[in-house]
Amino acid sequence: MDAVLKSVTPLKGYRLKLTFLNGSTAVVNLEKQVRTLRFARIAPKEIFATARIEGDKVVWVDGVTTFSVYCCELLDAMMMA
């Protein structure tokens, strides 16, 4: 998949603002997801705030491990909210 993300901005309330290369934006609310086993590693607010872009993924690093989520998975989460 070609990179489509330009930037990511962590917001309060476990939300991410995604900015795409075409100029459009989306805000994804991950408040419910951080309570699941899949996303539990990014639940600490200091880790959630480290979100950055790597290609077509949003990546978090907790100092030891890296957790990443593809853009399409984040957009799916947004649609299911």
C-alpha cells in the first residue's frame, strides 16, 4: 500500500487527528479500543501521545516495544464508532 498519511496528531480523549497527503483530515476516537487487549499497550496517556507516522501506519513506542496500526484499521474503527 502506498503511503497516504501526512501526519498524525494525538488529541485528548484518546483521539487521533489524521492528515492525509490529499489534504483531507479525519479524527479517530480510540477511547473504546484502548480498553481492549489489542490496543492496551497504548492506553497510558504518555505512550498514546507518542504517535507518529511510518508509511501507511501509525506507530507508538513505549521505550521497549513498538506498536503499530495500519491507517485502514484506524479508519475502520472510526466508521464503527
